[in-house]
Amino acid sequence: MSKIRKKYGKKFCKYCANKVETVDYKDLSSIKFALSERFKIMPRRLTGTCKRHQEILEKAIKRSRQAAFIPYVVDRNNVVSSPFDLIK
Ligand SMILES: [Zn+2]
């Protein structure tokens, strides 16, 4: 827990800080902040993302999965340090 907390640093909403109003499901660079190594949506308590932006992100991530931009599940044996290297 403390390890994870360190990784994500202080709690603040990155999307508010950048004045993001909408998250494009095709914009993986925005979405990937909200995903774990296994493409799970990061909980707000870890990322500090506000409720409003978390909801926007969840919608974007679901659309992105339907459009196959990101996988639903990642094989446990195939976990890499940066799964986004797999996406071109
Ligand atoms: Zn926010």
C-alpha cells in the first residue's frame, strides 16, 4: 500500500490540474494514467482523480475496450513493465 502510494505521489486530480473536460477514448495517453499494469481501472483512492473525472474516464475506458484500443484482461504471465509498449 505504501509502495503504491509512493508511486502515485500526492493526491490530486491530474485531469483537473490539466483542465481536462473530456477524455477521448482514442486518446490512450490520457487514459493510461487511470489504468494499472494489468489494464484495470485505478481506484480513486490511489490516483487522487476526482469523482467527476473518474466517471468520465470509466466511460472512455469502456469505449476504448469495445473499440479494442486496450485489452480487457492481461495474461498474468505476460505482465510487462509498460503494457503500452504493446500498443502501436
Ligand atoms: Zn478532476
